[in-house]
Amino acid sequence: GTSQKGYDASDRPTGDFSTEDLALSLGGARRFELLPNRAYEDERTLRAGAALKLIRQGVPGAQTSGVAADLGLQGAAFENAGNAVRLGLSLLNMGPGMGTSGARAPLPMSANLGVAYERRPSGLMLAAELTRPNDGETDLRLGLEWRPMAFAAFRAGFSSARPTGGPLDSLSLGGGLSFKSLEFGVSFVGHADLGRTLLFDLKWRW
């Protein structure tokens, strides 16, 4: 859980309390060969994936839980020995609303459409994504990844929907190191409300 400071209706401190946020996800993906006569594998296949999430949230005296699902499709619009253009579509956080005491709020569902260009000899990838959430405005996201070596990546991103308290609030910077099925990542993200945040993640793929 996370410790928070409590205040009453008159803005007087009432002491600290803890909140709980937990999400467990199980997903899978599969390739389908649709165009067997194409020269490159990514042009021949369509990738489809899905994930089911169990969500739990709580504050002192109130708990709620729910389920949500993610769906996604990805395919190559063009590919040759040195270049590739891929398209993707996803629907995230589909499920019933969550809440306590009979009041239920919808999950933050979003529809996402993306395109990525990969320049293989240089290890460079450029990406753009349009995200339409059910609780906000459409967000344009731009990203860049450069892999000078197979095990190292440097990343930068831009989001049009982040509130801009300063020039860095719309930008993110990061990188990662990978070894076999393990990948460690770090990112620096600006938020007008939360300040600039440093995030770490560890991924294991199998």
C-alpha cells in the first residue's frame, strides 16, 4: 500500500492512512499466417493478443475489485531487408465499472491506433500513436528508440495530453538493458501534478 495524509471537511489533519492498488494480469498472443506468398515473415502474419486482469483497490473501511480485458492486433504494412512499417490496434481496460457503497465508476478504457517505422541497419525505430480514452481528450504520442547494440536501448517520447507546467512535462526519456529473457528499464516522465518521476521496471519474457 501507499501512505497518504488524511484531512477532514475543514481541512484539518486526521492522520496518515494507507491505500491499496493491486493488478494481476495474464495474457497470451498468437501468429496467424494470412499472406503466405509474401517474402518476409512479418508481412505474411498477423499477431493477435489478449490479456485478462484482476484489479483490487482499497482505502480504510472500503474495498473494491473487478476484472478487465485487453485486446490487440499487429501486422506489417511493408517490409524489406532494411525497413519495416508496422500497424497496431488495441482496446485496453474493457470491463465493468468498479466502486464501493453502490457507486461504480467506469474503468479507464481506451482505443489505440499506432504506426511504427523501423530502420534495421541503424537500430532506429520511430513510432506514433493516437489514443482515445473514455475519460479524456485524444492523445497523440510520439516515440523514438535507438539500439546501438542488441542489448542496449535509448528511448524518448512526447505526449500531447500531459498537462504542461513546463517544457519537460510533455517529454519522457529512458533506456534499457537486456540479457536473454530479462530486461531492465528506467524512464524519466514529467507530470504537472505529480512532478518529474523516475520509474524502474524489470521484465521477464518466456
